[in-house]
Amino acid sequence: MEYFKSFIFITILILIVSCDLKYKTSELFVQKIENSSKVIYKYDAWGGHDSYKFGYVILDSTDVFDIENIDPLPFQYFDAIPTIREISGVICEKLDDEIEAKKIFVPLEIKVSDEQGIKIKTKIFQNEGFLSRNQGYKKYQFETFKESRDSIFFYNLNDIQSMESEHLNVLKLKKTNIFIRTKSLNIVSFLSIEDLKLSSKNEIISNIRYDLTPKNKTDISNFSNRGIFKEVLIKKH
């Protein structure tokens, strides 16, 4: 009888620990790859013992996203709009102190692989050099916007972050790391944008984080799908 009780206790304990270790998706965004049935998901997830992971994964649009069954892309940022032929991104690596003493602003290595028939190009940068070109965080409220094929333009922006308010007539950003967050009924809450700029020789020029809030009620469908991630509603259980 004592053996049976011990067995039940251990089984329950294992089940509790197993449940705690499972990840739950906290945020999910999707971008459609033009002229393709493929999509890219950007995910953030929390697991047991405050474990955390985030990343990107390519799936077919008919597939259901499952945080426990994904093969993530090997980078943190995109440096070009993903296409059915090629997806190019950037990741940072922390090196040993001796090498890291000298800041390096070009890729240490460029790796090329294949994922579902798509060429994956990963540019690996030194963490110290990459971070030193970071130019901070800016927060604006914009009145209107328009898109070209590869860029997005925001007009009549007011600074709502710094003590010394700044006004911009126009802000042009490349379509790469753009994430649109929504309120209820597909109304845009704000856009989070990582404006990563590399030279033609792949040297880091700058990386600025923008949070942009529309002054007027804006439906997410007013934005195209090319080069833009849109928030996916996560059902709460």
C-alpha cells in the first residue's frame, strides 16, 4: 500500500513538473512571403521556472503554429524583406574577452543554409560591435502614412518620449523588422520597428528602435502584408 501511494505521488509530481516546463506563447506575429504559400511567424513564449524563448519560424500558411514543434530560423533581425528565394538575417555572438576587446562592425562569418527550399543567409556579428552602433529608442505619434514596395513613410510625427519634444515632417523606414500590434477589432495600437541599417559591405551603420502610435483610428488592413509582421490573436484558455 505504501509503495502504491509513493508511486501515485511520484507520478503526480512528474506531471506537474512536465506541465510547468511547457512553453506558452505570449506574443505571435505573422508575415506572408510574397507569391508563396509560406509565412514567417515571430514568437515570444514563456515556460516553467521563468524560462523564455523567442524567434522566427517558416511554416506553410495551412499549418498551425505549435510552440513545442518548431525549427527556428538562426537569427534575431532581418536585413531584407523575406522572399521565396532568400531570407537574410543577422545574429550577434559574444566572443571571448581577448577578441572582444577590439570592436568589429562587419560580419565575423556569413552562413548559408536551406530551409524548405529557401536560401537562408545568416550574418553573424560580434556582439560588442553590434551593440555599440545602437542609437537608442524613439517614440512618436504619426498622423498619416504611405507605403512603397520596400519602404514605409510616416508623416507629421510628434515626439512623445523625450523632454525636448521633436517634430518630424516625415520619417522613412525600410520594410524589414516592422511589427504591428492591435487593439480589439483589428484597430492598430502601435508599431514596433527595429530600423537596422547595414552598408553595401555589410558594415553596421546603426540600429534604432521606434514605437509609432497613430493619432487617428487606423485599421490594420490599411497596411500591406509585404515586409510587415501583423499581430495574431492568441486564444486564452
